[in-house]
Amino acid sequence: MQTFNYEALQIKSGATKKVDDSLVIEAALQININKEPYTVVMRTPDDDDVLIRGLLYAEDIYKETEPLKLDIVEASENGFCIINATITKDKLGKGYLNKRTLLSVSSCGICGKQKLEDIHLTGNKLSNSTSFFTLELKELFNAMKKQQIVFDKTGGSHAAAIFDSNKNLIALYEDIGRHNAVDKAVGSLLKKQELDNASILLASGRVSYEIISKAFIAKIPVIAAVSACSSLAVDFAKEFGIQLIGFSREDDAMIYANPGSIS
């Protein structure tokens, strides 16, 4: 359940009529860890297992290769849901100590971070051996658009697509939240133990710090977006060795960090 029809009044060319319009669903998902509330995420229902897997990976809470034990505690017809993740203490990452205390809304960049220090990441700078032409980049975006089923119906969802070094599409997910879509895509590759194949991340909207951080943790060296990039995204991309491309539309693009081999 990712879309729902709502009655609306359409005004077009001076004429008014009632129509049924498809909207992307936004509903709350409460994530519990070992039966204790951890965070509430506003997301598009379905694929909650990979969303949780990707989120807990990015938050340094669960990075094991074994499947994550998830149980539905409560679920309603409108998409609101409570899911519990059972993780033994010896497998809980350090990120669990920094519990989220805020609602993580669908457009949030750094929701739930308790201190400014919490937005900093450490790790080795990524290396990028991927090279491509802007024409190839256009083809990758076309491949993503062909599978944006929810967007085609509603015009209200974001997508994240991940390609391998050979430009093969290996994951694509949609969600009302930009970073949720990234979590789903990364989570699906974690579930299949194929995250090591990820080389290029395409984003349907703008790129903020949070998407850069998720790509860095997942070791994805190239990010290309349809829209703008924030100043913090560019700063961190430069620091992390991520090739960051914004305003990628048709044959145009803006390369903001680590140009690498692209022409």
C-alpha cells in the first residue's frame, strides 16, 4: 500500500470538476529495539524491513551480516505500524547509545541528533574508480525513472537507485522521504549481502548532509541528483572523497566535489 485515491477539485483551463487523485501515503513507523521505543519515522508503507535495516546500519546500531529479527507489534489499515527489532547486546553498535529523541519526519536531514557532535563521521576517504560520460548519466536516470511507479501515479514520492560499477541497476526504492528511499535501497543490498557492489547512488531530489553520510557509511563513492546540493553536502562530499553531481538533467550536470573521470 503506497498510494491512495483522494477526492479533489480540479481547476484546469477555467473549468472545475471533481476528480479522484492518487497521493503517496505518509504514515508513521515506530521502531522499537528490544521492546524499547527507538524512533518514529514518517515513511511510505511497504518495505519496512529494508528501511529499518538500512536505517540501523547508517546509525551504527546493527552492522552484522546475519538477518535482523523483526516482529510486527502493531499495524493498522492506514499504514501506521510498530515494529520491534531484537538485537543481542553484544551486537548492538555504539549508535544505540545516542538514542533518537525526536520524530524523524519524511523531509528531515538530521532529525533526532542530540548534539552537534553527532553529525560528524569518521572513516577513511573513499576512492572512486568509476568513470562515465554525461550521456551515460542520463541513461542511468532514465533507467530509474522507468521504475518510479509510485511517482508516476502521484508525483509525490522520491526515489533512490543504486548501480554497480558496470552501471547495472541493483536496487531502486521509492518513499515520501528522500533519505528513507536511500535507507530502503541500502537495506535491500544489506539483506542480499550485495552492498559491496554499490558504486553509484542516484537521488530524485536534492542532496543534503544526511544522504552524503549514508552513502559514506555504505561506501558508495558517487552520488548524482536531479536537484540541488546543500552547502554542507558539498563540504562533506569533498572531505569523504565522494563525487557529488547535482542538477543532472538531460545533458546537463553540476559537479560539486571530486570530479574524477566524467565528461
